[in-house]
Amino acid sequence: MMSEDSALLDHFEKTLEMGLIRICERAGLLSAGLLESEDIASKWEEFIKDYVADAVGNFNEYPEAALAWAAFLGMGVAHNWDDNWKWHRKDKYTDFYGTRGWDDMDEHVLHGILGLDLDSAEAKKISDTLQSCALATLGLIRHEGIEPQTATGFYALTRSYSVFYKIGESIELQRLGYRKEAVDAASLS
């Protein structure tokens, strides 16, 4: 049974990641798939338990926020990584909370960390796109027949949060000007 669940979850995660990348590419927020940094990924490993606790506590009432806030967290960490990692590598999860705690993490990241006016076209595009990603994720969970109140449902959501974090990381890295480039391996030796 566990291997069936693992196979289902692996398929779900891959399908979700590819679908969310497409949504973000169509919105112009991504252009070449995911951009990643080991430093930024290590912060997710540090934050995941606290994030999941917040998200699970809010999922029934605010399912889209429970998903999308992980992307905002990824954006905030990516921004701080680019800004001054020596200083920000010690950031705590709660440093990304807004004035109302977890509830306004999105606004805190957009305005307080990224410096965007919340009414700007860019902030609205990011928020609207992540809302679309969250709705698509909920649709995929239903389509795959994953029951939210089961162990498989819990693990599917946890994997979803991880995908959203990577999506947010990539959006911010691209916004900051990072790009994937082909490197000729022969020129490196």
C-alpha cells in the first residue's frame, strides 16, 4: 500500500509542478522552468514543519491561502538570499509573518520584503497568478481522487506546499534577473 501511495504522490507532485510552471510561464512570471539555490532550499527544510502547522490550521477555511502563502515565503527567502545572505541566512520562519501573523504573510512579503506597492500591477499579477495556481492545485487534488482528510491527502498537501515554495523562489529569482544559461562543459575544464 505504501509504495502505491508513494507512486501516486510522486505522480501528483510531478504533474502539479509542471502545471504550475505552465501557469506562471503564461503569466510571464517564469520563462525557463524553475530556478533554484541550495541555500534557499535549505531554508524550506528548516521552515517546512512550522509552515505545514500554519497551513493545516488554516486549510479548511482558507485553502488557497494555505497553498499560495508557501510561494510568498519562497519569494521572501529568495529576495533575502539575493539581498544579503550573510545576514538573512539566520532569518526565522516568523520573520516572514505580517502584522497579523500568518494571515497577511503575502502582503508582508510583497510590500515589506520585496518593496512592491500592494496596488501595483506587478503585485496584483503575482497574487492573481498564485491564486490561479492554488485553484488549479485544488482541482488536481480532486481530479486525482485524493481525499484531503486522509494520510495520503496530508502528504499531497505537504508536497504541494513544497512545490509552491519552489515556484515562489523561482518567480523572485527571475524577477531579480537570474536566468538559466547553457554552459559548455568543455570550456570549464
